[in-house]
Amino acid sequence: MSTEQSTPQVETPRSKAVFKWVLMIALVTFFAGLLFGYDQGVIAGALKGVGDSFKVGDTAKQIITSWVTLGALFAALVAGTAADRFGRRPILLVAGLLFIAGAIIQAITPGVGILVLGRVITGFGIGFASVIAPLYAAEMAPQRIRGRIVSTYQLAITFGIFLAYLVSDIADSAEWRTMFLLAAVPGVLLIIGVMIVPESARWFVKVGRTDDARKSLAKVTEPAEVDSELGDVEAQVAAEAAEGEASWSEVFSPRVRKALIVGVGLAIFQQITGINAIIYYANTIFDSAGLVSTESQTKATLYCVGLTNVLATFVAVAYIDRFGRRPLLFMGLIGMFVSLCAVALGFATQSTADTGAGTSIVGIITMVGLIVFIASFAFSLGPVVWTIISEIYPGRVRGKAVSFATAANWGAAFLVAEFFLTLTSGIGESATFFLFAAMCVLGFIFVWRYVPETRGRSLEEIQEMWNKGGSIKSWDETAPKP
Ligand code: BGC
């Protein structure tokens, strides 16, 4: 149990009110992630039906699948600036509205052109939500459970993917319009949630609305701590304001560069280690595991990929603030490396012995490899990357820097989606998976060398660390004990 529960304050009615608000903030974060995840998963089930209805080929299918990523990339780039100007809540509201609009357009589309338009609009919604939801959660969450609240976001992404797989499993592919329409539900939930929660206190302080900041903080902080918390935020914002409005060039300035490299590097490693290629290829891999019928493949994808993804994310939510970010990343990358090598070996052996009884053993190793990979990603790179991105930047540039790192994540996701097929047909599946495994090794070195442990630190303390030169070694020596 976390330390806060040993303090007597937790039993007072006031603490219950704080708990209620923190829960609401976690819920808003959850709905934002749900919307992201549902869309990641729904296309796998809807695509066949879309293809049958409009008689389109692979190129159109690829555009229908991937342009949502382009929409997200573009929105992610402007989200930070917009959130700094208008506040976090209005942008989350816009994200919800865009998502509903996109879902309706996709559901009622008369043809492929309008469908792609709906996809791009949905992408805008996801791009805004993927930048602002973790940022808002990190700014509002009490520091001792910040990791847990932000990783709720990843839990919701995985839950959204699972729900979409479930809908695809239950519905017939001809019902693709309903599948898309259902995506409006998380959009509606997000809008309702955002209308209830307070605006980020940090943002209020930034725009000079101290009274509003105090009211906002009072909801998520024990009364005795409100003043000191507000003082910390004010001091930080004042120091930042003294230097004037943050520009894009400042995001790339030497002062922010180290933090930027950490966030962007993690965002890219999250994608180039192959998560979405694996999610995309799950059916093919289960095929090689001996599941011949489409129905059994869909079930295996639903439970082995979808459910494993959700369950393993709970591990991160439970341990991210106890073990810390770095240990989870290390363990996850090792698990991903080993399992990718197993899948690669599975494919290598399969291609030379793809007939007869031997195949199923290879297939089972591949299937277990796949489950271990998903689980390893889900308790590490999945949630930890979004958490770290939301907490390492100086407040003045936080909006823009989070935007940039998130856009890098979408860019890398787009490239992997685009080039995975080219790679597999060029160098083969086995070599492709070995390549992803090699990326895990690079990711491991990157984390070991550059990523600081941020568990138990306030956002202000994290800034101090960068201001003092960002040496991971000296920072780790003063790290709070689990
Ligand atoms: C990634 C997505 C991925 C998902 C899988 C997220 O953290 O950003 O690209 O599909 O995890 O659970």
C-alpha cells in the first residue's frame, strides 16, 4: 500500500472528496485512452467489410488504415500550442467532438473518399487526446500516484483495443458501419468527463488566474498542502515566465535538448520495437501456430493479444510508482528481446520445414513468444513511455515538447505500418523480427544511458535535475527509496 494511507488524513471526509476528484481525473484520462485504443483495434475487424462493400484493393485499404495516423501526427504537433493558449479542457472537448464527428462520418460514408475524410478527422481527435490527456493527468495527479494515474491512460488504450477486437469478434464484417459508429461512445464519455473536472492548476497559474488555480488545486490536494503546492507551482511558473513565452526554437534549445532527446527517443523506441507490426500480424502468426480457421485466429487475437495486453498493463499501473520507471523498462525490453528472437526463430524454422507435424511445435513457440512480447510491452514501454513524456519537460515548454514527442511516436508508427510489409517481403519475416529484437537492445542502452528515474519526484524536482545538467548518476543517488 502507498505511504499516504498510513497518514491519518486519509480517513477524513476531505480526503474522500480529494479521492473523488482524483478518480474523475483518472476517468477522463481513461476515456481519452479508450478512444485511442478502440480506433487502433477497430480497423482490423472493419477493413474486410469495407473492402467488400466498396470493392477496393490493398492500396486503398492501406490508406484507410494509416491516414488516421497522419491526422494524429498533425494534431499532435498543434495540440501543445493550442493547450497552452486555451487550456487543457477545451482541447480535450474538441478531441471528443472530432472523434464523434469522425465516427459518424465513417459510419454513414457513401464511398471511400468520405471514409478517408472520417479517418483523418478521427485522427485529429486521437492526436489531440494523445497529447493532452497524459499531460493533463500528470499536471493534476498528486505526485505520489502520478505514474499510476498516467498509466491509466495506457490501460485504457489496451482496453479500447480489446473492446474493438471483441466487437469485431461478435459482429459480422458486413456490420462495419456499426463498428465505426460505436467509436462515438468513448467520445461522448470523454466530453461528459471533461465538463466535470477542473482545469489544470498549472495552466491557471500560467495565465495569471491564481484564485482559479487554488480552487482547482484544492480539489485534488489535502487542505494542509494546498498552499505549499500552489507556492511550488507559482515559483516554477514565475521562473519560466521571467524568460518570456516559450517558442518552438526553445523546445530545441540546449536547455531542453536532453529532456527532448529522452522523450522523443522513448517515443520512437516504443514503435520501432514492433508493437503495432505484431498486433497487425497476430492472425498470420496464429496461422503458423496451427490455428487454421479465421474464427480461431480471431479468438486467439482477442484473448492472447487483446486480453494479455490489458492484464499486463495492470502490472505497470500497480508497480510504476513502487518499482520506478527504469526497472519496468529494463525488464520489459529484455522480455521483448527474448520473445522477438523466439518469434524470429519460429519463422526461420517454419520457412524451411513448413509441412507436416513439426510445424505445430514451432507454431506454439511462436505463439508463446507473441504472448510474452505483448505482456512485456504492456507492463513497460506501453505505459512508461507516455508517463515519462508527460513529466520530464520544463512547464514553459511542456505543451510543445509533449506535442513533439507524441508526433514523433505517430511518425514512427506510420513508418513501421508503411514499411513492415515491404520489409517482410524484402528480407523475410524472420530477419524483420530479428531487426525489431536488435532495436530492443538499442532501446535498452538508450534507457540505461539517458532516461532518468522520475518516480516519487515532483515535476519541479525533475526540472531541478535537468537544470543541474541532467546527470542520471547523481540524480539516481538521491532517488527516493521504494
Ligand atoms: C502505443 C500504441 C500501441 C498500444 C498497444 C500504445 O502505448 O502508443 O501504438 O498500439 O500501446 O497497446
